[in-house]
Amino acid sequence: MPDPAPPSSCVVLVPAGGAIDPGCDDALRELERRGHPVWRYRGYSAVDAVRNQLASDALAAGFDELMWIDSDVVFDPADVARLRAHELPFTCGLYPKKGPRQFACEFLPGTPAVRFGVNGGLVEVRYCGFGFTHVRRAVFEAVRTRLGLPIANQRFGSLRVPYFEPMTVPEPGGRWSLSEDYAFCERAWQVGFTPVADTRIRLWHVGTYRYGWEDAGSTKERFADYTFHLPAAPHDNPASAGPLPPPVG
């Protein structure tokens, strides 16, 4: 799938609290070979702060596309071009959390199931983790200007806009404290941008082993085609998922 613009216009941002997984780093080096600038930022203590700084620096440097890849996510380099080729403002790939049977995302209320793999496609989501996420300049500019975000850290000479500052939002029965990536998604929603996931993209979230789609709802068996079934309640943890049954008749 060809890129709609030169790879040099899309900077790859990699916050790394420690070592970068070898599988991830191999793919990052391939992106560099293809012409993408790759910024690896190691040793951060607060992920929201480093995301704010990386976004502010990349936009100031003139990049129109910011591709976020976490240091513990293994991916196919061709899938960066896949996201870019959609020419949408805010796209991502989905991956599971490490341990609990959940995706690192919040699906839209009322979503009964999501198909992954060769028969997957584009699905709007409410929030997504930023382990493999492509965001265009227009989203950041709208969030900053329409929500009146301040420019901070003038005294230190490294200007920073709090795009990813954690926040809380109301939900039935109380409030939800959002992590930095979900908080960005909430701000994007507020100014009219919806995250769109491409569920054909296979990502691996590296922990005690490589977690894949299926780990969000079933055993570690792998499938080329997979449907994730959501629970009825929007924030319930248990979920049942697996390959679709064969057609009847």
C-alpha cells in the first residue's frame, strides 16, 4: 500500500521508559530505511509529560503527521503506510492489555462485536491506547486552539502544550480518571475528531509473551480471522471471543 505523502513528512515518536523490544526496534529501523524520521525518547518518568513534549517538538519542527509507537509493541512496518493511506485525521491499530482480557481501547457503547484479521476493517472507537496511532496536525491544532490549551515551560526553553494531560470525565455512577492517551482521545472527541481503528492490523504487545488480539477474550490460540465479542455493560471486564463458527448449510 503506497504512502500518500513522502515518509519524511511522518515522524515516528517512540516513548521508551526502558529498553526497546528487539522486535519493535527491528521494525523501527526498517521505517528509518524507508525514509521515516524516528525519534526515540528514553528515560522518561511520566508518560504524559514525554508525549506532550514529543508532540510539541514534532509540530514545531513542521511535521504534519505524527506516528506514535510504543517500545513494547511489535508491528509490521508496512502497517504504518496502511494507516497513512486512509488519509483520515486520527487512526490506530488495536492490541490487548498485558494480563487482563481487555483491549487497550474503549469501544463505542452498543458495539456487539469487532472483527479482526483478514475480514476486519475500519471501526470507530471512543478511546484508544497510543501504542500504534497515527494523528495528523489538524487534530492537535484543533485541540489546542478550540480548547484553549496553554503553552507552558517558556522559562525552560522547551515549549510544551498539555495535549495528553490526564483528566476525569463523568460516567454513570461517578467519574472516570483517564490516562494520558485516553485523555487525548476525549479532547479530540470534544473538537469533532473520532479515532478510527483498522482491525486488519496485527500488533503484538510484549510482556511475559507476545499478547495478540485473541488474548483480550480467549486462549492463546491464534487465528487469521477473529471476532471480539463485547460484554453488555460498557465497563465490564469479562468478554467472550473467538473465531466465527462455520456457516450453516
